[in-house]
Amino acid sequence: MEAEREQTSQDEKETPILEVRNMTKRFGATLALDNVSLELQRGEVLALLGDNGAGKSTLIKCLSGVHQPDEGRIFLEGEEVTLNSPMEARDLGMETVYQDLSLFDNMNVVGNFYAGREPVTPRWLGGWGWVRDGFMSSKAKESLESLQVNLPSAEVEIGLMSGGQRQAVASARAMSFGRKIVILDEPTSALGARESSNVLRLIKEAPEHGVSVIVISHNLEHVIQVCHRAVVLRQGVRVGEAEPTEENHERLVSMIVGGAAEEGKGEKQA
Amino acid sequence: MSAFMERITGSQSPLSSERSLRWSLALIRLGPAIILLLLIMAFNVLSPVFLTVQNVSNIVVQTSALAVLAIGQLFVILVAGIDLSVGSVLALSTVIGALVFTWNQGLGGSLSVAAFLLTGLVTGFLNGFMLTKGRLPHAFIPTLAMFYAASGLALVLSNGRAIPHVPGIVITLGSGYIGPLPVPVLLVAGLALVAVVLTKRLKWGRWIYLVGGDKEAARRVGIPVDRVILSVFLISGLMAGFAGVITAGRTASGYPTAGELAELQAIAAVIIGGGSFFGGRGSVAGVLVGALILGVIANGLNLLNVDEYWQLIVAGGIIVFAVELDVLRRYLEGRFRTLQARGD
Ligand SMILES: Nc1ncnc2c1ncn2[C@@H]1O[C@H](COP(=O)(O)OP(=O)(O)OP(=O)(O)O)[C@@H](O)[C@H]1O
Ligand SMILES: [Mg+2]
């Protein structure tokens, strides 16, 4: 009995929701990712750290189907997948919020929520179907409510919103449609303290909605606040991981910057 | 928790300036309609015949070909493109339509009508294909090439002469009446209605706005951007074919120099009507207002015996004014954003 229970819990732990094995990506002569492996556990909020140009964005673009890796395999819930386009990743339940948010300034919140996947009637007409605006509007408001994102109005054009509101909309959109995984690239980099806290709360609460998260950030304080684990990249190489805590703060920094700081600390080399 | 959002929704301090910003933005949106109204009022004062039924009917009939071209142009400008070829394509469609009618007069001339429209569709397809597959930097290039090529082909096919042979149905569409209503105006209304449904209600139309809003983001959310772009050029070409029908119907002939400068007028109508050259903004209603503004200026100045060339100068002034409104809109939106971010 005891042993069996241990076995199942062991199993669950060992089938990560997402696993990347030996991923390599080159841009011409630039080796942006060098044999990187990574695993994301179910219900985990994982930080991806690294200095500018470390390869973080490249990694998540490979995970969201924007780039195709030169080598390496991706497993979603234990099954190997190939992601040839952003659509394929989305259909598998993985949503990505890019640094530029991919929002449409000329659309309101509802239009942005459903951009590219507007429900139509009758369905078989596809692109020539009638957009179900009422349905979209009530569903989007429902999602925003359940994520506790309050906006002045869902009918306001995104172009009229502040950076924090825009980030909140993009994150909420990903959280509502990403059934399994949401990936965020520097969600707080352009935000002030007050606006950051709202987005951080969304990320922290994501596991409650059944969503696992990968978040890229340069802000270690934010990472410590919301992430369970941090993986560090440097010049395309995975150099280590650590639990993001105040005690590990310096260790993480030295992993990120490497070189002298690292030697001084006597950290292990990649 | 989301106190900052609530503070914005609440009816507190920042709202006075927020409200005035909202008002200014709404006013800018109504800008074209206000210009049109002011023009009508001014001409009404200056000329006793301006607002007579006969003259108003003249204005809308004379504007109908332009309105159709402008509706087509709107779709292209919505994706931040431009179609410089529509005037030449209009001419080419009248020539080909008239030639087809001289060869084959069967089926009540419907082959000829099909030839008008097909000419538009084919040239539109070529424009869109060259742009998306040929990876040309901007819609300016393929449509400029088509502007020359279509015009040249029209001159070659017609030997540079008018072809006074168009079917009765084309004449009806261009200059007929149903009761008191001019047929070309009904045609414009029908096409405008379809365009309104497409832009406001159908998914494909929504995607046109999304592609115009941000091409890269549209690609990321899975919109077939190249096909959307191709489709707007097909629409623009088809509209040039319809405009060709109206023009040939009014002159009862196909002629290779029809539609001269019409592409620029169509672009002007879109811009004056609130379409944004940055893409993603503009409406069918606005475009119709834009076309009417141009029509009213031409007609009104004519009635006042003002030299024809002055019309061009006035139109130029209004274009600058309209684009400045667009620039002002962007500025005010920026201010609005800052206000939202501060939240207090
Ligand atoms: N599309 C591309 N074409 C060519 N080189 C690229 C491309 N994208 C990224 N690179 C290069 O790959 C390397 C990794 O870039 P990446 O954007 O992944 O870094 P990052 O860790 O996200 O950095 P930052 O923190 O600045 O966002 C850099 O040297 C970059 O110049
Ligand atoms: Mg990056």
C-alpha cells in the first residue's frame, strides 16, 4: 500500500506537463540555444532567468511555435509534439504572452480576447460566418471576472489603456485560453509597482485555475514573489537552477551574470 | 487587489480631464460628417439651387463611381496598404467590357458585365499576389506597376479610342432610374451594405481590421495574413470593375482614359472620411461621407462658377485637415493612456 502510493505520487511528479530535451537553435552564426533541457511540472510557476541575449525569448518562441528548433524534442504531458506554428501550440493548450503583447490597439478588450478565434454562426461558414459579438462579450467579461481583472470597461479600445491594463488583458487572455500552459515574456518589465502587483497576482493564482506557467523576468524580486523554481540560461546554455528565495538571491545573480561574480562565489561552472 | 483599476472606474478626480479627452475623441470621429454639414450649409447660403432635388440628385449620381472606388480603397487602406491602380483598372474594364460586347451581344450583354468585373478581379488578384508572394516592400509598388500596365493595355486594346458599344444593362446601371431613384445610387447603396456587413459583422472583416492593427500580432494569433491582404486587393479590383460599369453606363462607351486621377480621389475620400493610413481604422459610412465631401465641393464650386482648378486646391486643403485630425487623435489617445496609467 505504502509503496504503491509512493509510486503513483512519484509518477505524477515525474511526468512533467512540459519537457524540453536538448534543444538547440541557431540564427546564422549565433548559437541562441545550446542543448537546453527544461521541465515544467504540473501546477508549477517556473521562472526563466538570464541576461540580455541569453536565449530566453528564443526558447519560449520555440515552445510557442514561432521558431522551429534545429535540434531537440518537446514533450507535452509525456507525449512528443512538434510545433510548426503558433496555432498548433495554441490548439494544444499552450498560450504565450510575448514581450510586445500582441494586442490590437484598434480593438476593444473583447475583440482582443477573441482575436483570430472569433466564434461565428453558422460555424461551417468559417471566415464568412457572422461574429457572435454578444457571446464573445459575455464570455470575455466572465473570464475577466473570474480572474478578478477589473477594467474600466470591456468596450474600451486597447489603444486607450495603460501599460498595466494592457498587460493585464494580454495575461488574462492567455490564462483563459491556455488550458495547460501559459508562457509570459517579461510581463512586468514596462510596469510600475502598482500595475506589476496586479499582473503578479494573476501569475501566482494561475495554478488554481489549472494552468502551469513559465515566466521570463529580469526582476528577481518579482520572481521570488511568485515562482516556485528558477532556471538560468547564459549565452544559450542552461547553467543551473535554484529555488527563488531571498537567501538564493545572490546565487541566482551570479548564475545569471557568470564570470567574475561566479568565480568569487565558487559556483559550479556550466 | 485591483485597486488601481477601481480607482479609474470610480468617479473621482482624474475624470474631468478624462471626460474632456473622451469628448474630443468622439468629436474627431464625427469630424468628416461635420465638415460635410458645414459645406452643405455654406453652399446653401451661397447658391439658391444647391439644395434643390435636381441638384442633390446630380451630386449623388456624379459621386457614385467615386463612392464605389472609395469603398474598395477603404479595404486596402484598412490593412495599411494603398491601391494606385483602380483608376486605370476602371478604364481597362470599360474597354474590355465594351470589346466583349462588340464580339458577343448574347445573354443580354451579361458576358460584357462579367468582363467588367472579371477585369477588376484579375488585376486585383495580380496586385495582391505580387505584394504577398513577390515580397514587395509596400502595396505602392505593385499597384503603381498595375496603374501603368492597365492603362497601357486599355490604350492598346482600344487603339486609344472610345468604343461606343455597351449593353443596355450597363447603361441602366450607370444612368437608369427606378421611379425617382437613380440606379447607380442604388448600386452604391447595395455595395455599401455588403461592405458594411463584411466590415462590421463577418469574421473575415474583423480579420481585415486585425491585420491592419498589427500584422505581426495577427500572424501570431493565427490569422492567414497573406490571404487577408490578397482578399482586400480582390475587393478593390472588383469595386473598380463596378465603377467601370457605372462610368461606361453614363457615357455609353468604353474609353481608355476613363477614371483618370480617380485612384487619388478614392484615396482622398477614404482619408477625408476618417480612414487611417496607419491601417486598422476607417468605416464604410465614413468613406461615403468622404466621397460626398469631394462631390459637394466639385458641384458647389461649379455652381458658384469658381474655376475648376480651385476645386483641387480646396480638396488638397481638406485632405491635410483630415490627416491632421488623425494625428490629433493619436496624440489624444496617448494623453488618455498616460491618464489611465497614473490612475490618480
Ligand atoms: N530572429 C533572430 N534572428 C537572429 N538572431 C536572433 C533572433 N532572435 C534572437 N537572436 C539572437 O539570439 C540570441 C538570444 O536572443 P533572445 O532574444 O532569445 O535573448 P533574451 O534572453 O530574450 O534577451 P532579452 O533579455 O534581451 O530579451 C541573441 O544573441 C539574439 O541576438
Ligand atoms: Mg527576450
